[in-house]
Amino acid sequence: MNARRRRSGDEGSTLVSVLVIVMVLGLLAVTLAGAVVATAQTTAGVRGSLDSQAASDAGLAAAVASSTATDADPCAVKPASTSAPRYAVTASCAGDVVTFVSTGTGSDGSKTVTSASYELKKTTTAAPGLGADMVFFGDATFTSEVRSHELDDRLLTIMMPRGTFVCQNHVPANILAGGNVKTNGQCTIDGTVATGGSISMSNASDTIKGNLYASSTATAGISGMIGGDIHVGGPIDFGWSGFTYPGNVFAGGTVDMTSVSIAGKLTLPRASTVKLDGHLQVKYPTSAHARVAKGTAGGLQWPTSTVPPTAPTFQSWFDYSYSASHWPGFTVKTLATSGDGPWTCNRFRNNNPSTGNAAGWRELSALTTPTVVDARPCGTLSSNNGSKPVVTLQTDIAFLANNYDITALTMKAATGKTPKVWWIVEDRIADGAPSCVSPAGTVNINTTVMGEGISAMIYTPCRISITGGGEWHGTFYGGGLNHGGLMDFYGRPLLLPGQGGGSSGPGSTPGGGTTTVSLGGLLSRTDGAG
């Protein structure tokens, strides 16, 4: 009986143990099933996240590829894909930066937003004389003695494929230069300056109201104010002006900010430094500073390298050698070297009774049909004889001479007329460069007036020399400029025959140069969930 009780107790204990084991196994099964479900969900989420990131990256790659296609505008690309990988990209441009924002969508609908900022490279291709008001293939200095003016609120265009441009006065123009640009006090340039050389602004009184592009890797000295963006190929030394520059600044080396501030972003190579107040230094990876972009994070950008702005490119010098066939509809009058009568050299240059006191100039007022006045046999065509001739033009005139002295000559338009005048010194050597060789010479302007209503062009492979005051409405195209005298210049672009390309006739409507943009180097990239 006792044995039966012991067996009954053992059986009960065994049953309890079995039940406990079953419960434990059940809990493990439930836990394992939950873990499997959770793991599956996590795996699906990770896969979706990876899909959306990959799609976002694919969108950026598509934006870059679209931007580098021929004639593409990076600011206008908007690639999108509705099948895997799914993405949509927007582009926005500010100054010299384009920012792509790519939204990628994963297989589970999750989204990743990635933004990347690239430098915008701007290339200006300038065709000298085609839309330019002044073109000089040599040095030119604008002082207070050379006053230029815009017409109809249009900025002038001054092109200098070679030489140094020096500004010491108000110049209402855009400046395109192949060489260096200097401002030496009291200079205000109303437009943009783009130079293949260096920039030197020596005075705080100097101002460039537009953007500044200087391709040289030499140090840019900037003591004056720049109203737009600043993009240079080398380091920058700012003056101790305390200015706040309103635009973005791109440099190819160390930036010495001295006492200035920058309202926009500052971009410089990672190996460079920012100097402040003569003793402080800021280095990579610092992304914010109180005097850059008002302390905004990302105000300082440190790409591994920066790209200098693309230098302006210019067409070569336009060589012009006269042919009567270039001037259809023009009557040709060749001046004789002997005698004092009409259409003689003496009748223009000699002020005496036998020549009607240099009546040749005044007699031009009687012309009613376009005329070429060929004064090459005279050597110099001159009005510098005390006669101070005044000519009221009714028609177009093209002058040919080896050089000119048009001192005290005044030309004005007859009522209701808009005549064009060309002062041409031939370039007889067709080499794509100004060939100032004998007999070619200068054009001297001294109290000369090409008045309102007239468009007058000077063309010479030598220098245009301003020795006295006067007024000029028209175009200068020369080997260089000698400044002097108190002359007012009003831009009216004008072409020579063939200068506009093909068979364009005299007085053809000029066209301008072109500016294109292309994608530069990566400046910054930001990843984040949508």
C-alpha cells in the first residue's frame, strides 16, 4: 500500500514537470515566432531604406550626367524616374552655385532626400566689335579725362583681349579682359568684371557693382567693394575696410579677411586657411563662423579643391583691308595730291583763301548719298588747321587714311537723319593681330565732336589717342588707347563690312558675345531621410 502511494506521488510530480516543460517550449515558440516576424520587418525596412538611398544617389548621378551634356544648363535640369530606381530631382542656382535635391523612393515607399552643391563655371565668349562699344588690343586707362556714358540705360561693353585695363573714374560698363584689371582710386564700374588675369583694387573708394571673375591663380588684392559674387583662381587679400561683402566668395587659396565680413558663403580649398584680424586662423573642418554667412552652418565650405573661373575667350583681331566691293551703294571719292579744288588733299588740310579755308570738310554737308572718301594719297587726313569745321551730315561716310588728326572737327546729324561715319586705318597684314606698321598710324582726337544722332567708328591697328576734350557717339576698335583730354564717350556699336561674319555689309546690326554655364566641382553633400 505504501508502494502504491509512492508511485502515485511520483506520477504526479512527473506530470507537473511535463507541464512546465510544455509551457516553456510554448513560450519559446511564441518568442521565436515574434523574433522571426520582427527580423523580417527589420530586413524589409533596411531593404527599403537602402533602395531609397540608392534611388536618391541615382537621381544625383542623372542630374550630373544631364548637366554635362552638350549645351546643357545645369540650372534647368530636372531628371526623374517612375520605375526602379525611382527618383525626382530639382535644381536651383544662386550666384556661382547650383544645388541638386534628389528624392529617392524605396520599394516600401520610404524616401531619402540627398542634396549636393556644385560650382557653376561661367564661360564668356566675346566677339570683339560684335556688340562691344570699345575694343582695345592693348593697354587702356580710364581716368577722369575719359568719361563714358550709357545710352538707353544700357551698360557699355568694353573688351580688352590683351593688355591691362586701369580704372580711375566712373565706367558704366561690363569689362571683359584677357589681361589684368586694376582700380587705382575713384573707380566705379557699374557692371561685371571678367578677366583672364589678376585683379588689384588698391583703394576702399573703388567699387565693382556686379560680379568679379579673375582666372589668375595670383593673389587677388581687394580693398574696394564688390556688389556681387567674387570668384578668383587664387588666394584673396581683403583690405582693412570693415566692409560686408554681400555675395558668395570662391577662392583658390587662403583668404585673409582682415576686418571684413562675408554675407554669403565662403568656399576655399581644404588645405587653405581663413585669416581674421591679422592673428586668428580658421581651418577645415570648421563649417561656421560669425563673420561668414552670419554664422550659418555650412557658411564655410571646404572642397578638396576649387576650380578657377573660366577666362573670357575672344575672337582674334579683325583684319580689315579696303575694297570698293565692300561698300555697295557708296560713291568713291579719291582725294588728289595736287591742286586746291574739290576732292583734293589741300582742300581739307589747308586753311587759306585758295582752299576756301579748308572748305573740303564743310562741303561734306552737301552729300546726299553714301560716300567713301579715300584720303590715303594724302598720308594724314587733318582738320587741325584752325578752321574748326562744322559738318551737318545727311548721309553715311567712310573715310580712308593712313592716320588722322581730327582736331576741332564737329559733325552733327541733319534733322531727321541718323548717319554713320567710319574712320578707317587699314590693317594690311592678315594675321589675326593688330599690325601697326607703316604707313598705318594713330587716330588723334582733340576737341572733336561726333554728335548726337551720329554713330561713328574708329578702326586702327595702332592706338587711339585722346589729347583734348570732345564728345564721341559710336565705337572704338583699336590697338590701344592713349588717354587724355576731357572727352565724353557714348556707346553706339557699329561694324565694318564683314565684321559680323559672312557678307555682312557696312553698318550691320552688331550681335554680342555669349555666356554659357557648365558644372564645376562638388562643393558639399548632405544626406537625410525624407
